[in-house]
Amino acid sequence: MINLENIYPLTDFKRNVKQFIEQIKATKSPVVLTVNGKAEIVIQDASSFQEMVRRLEASEAEVRKLKREALQRDIHLGLQQLENGQYSEYDDESLPSLLQTIKEKGQRRLNQNQAQ
């Protein structure tokens, strides 16, 4: 999280580069630099940045693992349902109805996710 007290104009940074670098290294907190009052640049020490990248990569790997496990469970459930005869067969006449149902369910989920 960026401390709101660590927001400075770029011109201040240019004038006091050494002091800013010492502050960033000491506090391990990033500094936001502004141009014309708008945040433009974030400066962070290398070790904190590397730790952030490491945590992001670990999080992405965990999400991929969870998605893969969920997919495997869904496939396994589908196979069990097929083996137990728990399925419906569709033909050219009933397929459009199935596709419409899937579309409606997808739209409802999308609307629910957007509302959250």
C-alpha cells in the first residue's frame, strides 16, 4: 500500500535524488512522483520490487493450479454422470434451446459478478 505521505512532485525528486533514495531504502516504501499534480511514476527499491514480483508470480501459479483442479473435478463429474446415464441427448431441433439456456445462464452469472 502506498502511504499518502509518500507523494511528491517530480521536481522535488530531481532536486533531492540522494535523499529520496536513502528514504526509499530505509523505509522500503515506494514513493509516488507527480507531474502537474497527477501521479506519474512510482519509485521502489529493488528488493521490495523483486519481492512484489515473486509474490505476484506465486499468486498467479496458485490461481492456475486452482483452475486446473476445478477443471479436473468438473471433467471427473461429467464422466461420472455419463457413466451413470445422467445426461441428455440433443438433436438439431433441441440444440438451439440448449444454447439459449446456456446463454441466459451465462448472462445471469455475468450480471451477478458485475453487481458484486
